[in-house]
Amino acid sequence: AQTVTQSQPEMSVQEAETVTLSCTYDTSESNYYLFWYKQPPSRQMILVIRQEAYKQQNATENRFSVNFQKAAKSFSLKISDSQLGDTAMYFCAFTPPGNTPLVFGKGTRLSVIA
Amino acid sequence: DAGVIQSPRHEVTEMGQEVTLRCKPISGHNSLFWYRQTMMRGLELLIYFNNNVPIDDSGMPEDRFSAKMPNASFSTLKIQPSEPRDSAVYFCASSPVGGRVEKLFFGSGTQLSVL
């Protein structure tokens, strides 16, 4: 079975600081995709960043970047210069290629403190 | 593009009642997914459809749950009879024709409370 584990149920960070959210996954596939989704209090699911397993370069989207360690099956999210609007639940997700469903972790609740 | 539309946004019902959640996927998308979100279990896949055909319903918790997709623009998730442990947020999501999975678009969810 393919599983995703987020070991930090809750985290907090001071505004303007950097925070890293952890994610590990388990799969026997060699080609797959990894995602981080943000869920603010509005409940909307927002795609933050995506990584394709065959790409060694870590994905970056503005203040969001990932540390993808394929051998260790680790996919952490780094948020730089944290802003109050980053307060949300963050979900790590995984799927093999093709039109197959995403498997999600249980999420990490991040609070950015002024 | 209106996005994935779910209704109702909130539903409060009493134990034993039938509940129907509705979803309109984005026009042209050929896959539709139903997820359930709880504090304890996070986001769980309940069922998904490709071209209106159910592909995998192994995540449906019990026979009390059923889902249909009568056409490409509409899907329902029904719970009959409802129980308090069904209280959760239910999300519908869709993805495009032959779509790469990162094109997964979520609705705003239905917050279900069963008293």
C-alpha cells in the first residue's frame, strides 16, 4: 500500500522566519508525483508545489521550496519569510503518474505568529 | 470557469436521516473523486469515477454510503441512514480528460454534522 506520513500534527513559526514541514512516503513505484496542498480556514484546497520523482532538482515556487530525497522517500516543504496568510493546514500527497487518485497525509497545522 | 461546485456548503441532520451531497465537476473533466476529511484520519478517498464509471469504491466505509455519476456534469454521494460518526467535511474533486494528476481541482467541500 502506498502511504504518506506527516509526523508533525502542529507547528508554529514567527512571522518572517523559516519553517520546514516534514513528509515521508512509501511506494514501490519509481516514477510518481508529490504535492503539497494548503488548506486555509476557508477550507479551499490550494496546490502549493509539485515535484516529479524523475527530476532531481528541487521544485521552488516563490517562498515555498521542497527538499526531495528520493532514496529516503522524504519530501519536506520549506516556507521562507513566513507570512500571517501562510497559517493553514498543509497536506503532503503522493500519486503514481496517470489519472489515479492522490493519497494524502493527515496534515500539519501551521500557525504563523505575529 | 466556475470551478468544482458542491452543495450544500453546510448540512446539519439528525441521526437516521438520509443525506445527499452534490457535485458538479468542471466542464470537460473526465475524472471525479470524493474525499472525506476528519481530524483523526485526514483526507481519505471514498470513491472515484472515470468517464462516469466507478473505478474504485474500496474507500466507501459501509453500505450506508453510495455514490452515483449519472452524467459527466453531476455526481451525488448519499448516506442512508446517517450516523454521528459520519460527521466530516466531504470534498469533491475533478481532473481533466487524460489529465495529469496535478490538475486536480477541489470544490469547497460540504461540512456535514449528524446529531
